[in-house]
Amino acid sequence: MLSIGNRKFREYVLVFFAYALVAVIMFPQLIANFTTSTFGYGGDIYQGLWDLWWVNYAIFYLHTTPYFTNLMFYPVGANLVTQTMAPLLGVLTYPLQLISLPFAMNTAIIIGIVLSGLFTYILAKYLTGNIPGSFLAGLIFAFSPEHIMQSVGHLQWTNTEFIPLFVLFFLLMIKERKIKYAFYASISFVLSVFIGDVEQGILLALVAFFILIYYLLFDKNERKNILNRKFAYLFVLFIILSFVLGSPGFIPMIQGIESGVLSYVNTQGSIPYNILYSDTISSFFLPSYINPIFGSLNGYAAFYQKSVVDPAEGTAYIGYSVLFLAIASIYLAYKKKELAKIGLWLFLAIFFI
């Protein structure tokens, strides 16, 4: 049962500020120049800044959809449905943009990282009841090399905080079959799509699908919960609520897709191009060349850049200590004959790997 009393609220506030402190320690140069500069090395950073500005300019000044602009490829214009602009994030940071665009972006980055840790902590605490382990889980998710590298240019994948929150509420919807959890799950799903991007929504739909598949195939108790009229009602309600709550964004997106000019802005969307920028096997085991230890080794930067096409797109490394902990937990669960306790997470990990 998830409930937030005064004691839990204080606990969550303390965890939030603990992760915020870690962020301050990790990014001192960013904090020192918070209103004038931001993460990154050009390219997508400028695109992200433009996205934040454009959403508000389109909505509040032009009174039109942010999913199309004629400021590019004039006079034909560009369809922005496939653009990674996180429209709701643009709206929410509007007051901060009055100070400066870097200030708005930096705030979104730091809050996204810290909340990713907090919401992962809440999910892990629900699953395990273990505070130190849950804090470590949040630390790993929020400050993983992959997440930090995405912050170097990809604002929509910096704000991953609603992914663990959606998983939490979807599990609660299955286990407790209460309307409020269908509502919370739909809210977190919509926030993932529009504070993150559509890709997050697609991946969360896959996560939900495979959670249901796992329970139907391998968990007798949860199978009864799923094959239940009330859950079917809640699941349909979740889908309807997601579309209703997200309709201000989904409807313009659908209209944009139907307009047939996606190619103007998505010329890099070919299969060969996506293969080029996909992870390689080595990217799961090679720390980024900006790693302070490995990056200081002679020749490592050149070696890394030959093995991984792009430092942000191709970074999949999560850390050897994390890999060790994952393998150790599987081994201990096997020895104690408790693999069923982590079966769902193994199932999801195997699929996504």
C-alpha cells in the first residue's frame, strides 16, 4: 500500500535533497554558471534550447501547434512531430526562460536527474522495503553514465523521472486494483511522453505489455489479478485516461503525421542511419572517454571514439560495480532458491538486452 504521511513526506524530502547534493558535487561548473552556460558540446544543446523557446513562442504568441514551424525550411516549413522537444517541459520552464534559456535548461536537467533518483527510490522501497538498497537504486538510475551522457544534449532523455513512477503505479494497479492507481499510471505515462518524448511512451507501453505477459505465464497469484473483470475495467480506464489527458498533445501529433511532410525534418531517420548510431556490444563495457579515470589514459579517447560512434547516442555503459551487483543478486537468489522474487525484472532485462 502506497501512502504518504508526514513521516514519509519528510523521508522523501531528505532523499530528494541528498540526490540534489550529489548533483551539486558532480556538476560544480554547471552550478557556478547556472544562468549563462549549460551541459554539452554544441549541436543538440542548441536544438534543445531552441525547443524550449519554440514551444512557448508557438503556443503563447503564435497561438498555434508547436508541432509545425515555418521558421525552418521556409516557406514549406518543417513538421516537428518526430522532433525531441518535450513540449510540456517547454511550458513548465516558461517562467525560468524569462531569466535565461540556459537557466531554464539547467533547472530542467538537475530536477530531472534528482527526481529520477527520488522516484526510483520510491519504487525500490515499495518492492524491497530496504532503505539503503533503495537509495542505492535511485543513485544508480539517476547518475548512471548513460543518463549523464544523455544530459549532454538530449533534454528529453534527461527527464526520465516518470519511468519508475509509471512502473510503480502500473504494478499497484495490478496488485491492488484501485481506480486511483489507474489514474496515477495514466498521468505518469502522459508526463513521460510530453516531458520526455514519444519514445519513452513506446518503451513504457512495452514494459507494461511484458509485465502482463510475465504474470500471465509465470505468476499464478498475479495471473488471477490480471484475469479479473475489475482489472480489465481499470486497464481500459488507464488507456482512455491516457489519451484524454494527453489529447492536447496527441491530437496535434496525429494531425502532423497525417500531413505527410515528416521527411523535411527527419532526413536522418533512415534505417542505416539509426543502425550507425545504435549501441555496439563494446558500448556496454567501455566507460565514456569523459570518464575522469579512463579518459586520463593515453590513447583511450581515440580508442573509445573508434569503438562507439557517438559519445551521447552510443553510451550504454552502466558501471562495473552495477554489473557486479546485478550478477551477485542473481547468484544469491539462485542459491536461496528465490529467483521467483526477481523473475519479473530478469524477464524485462533479458527482453530489453
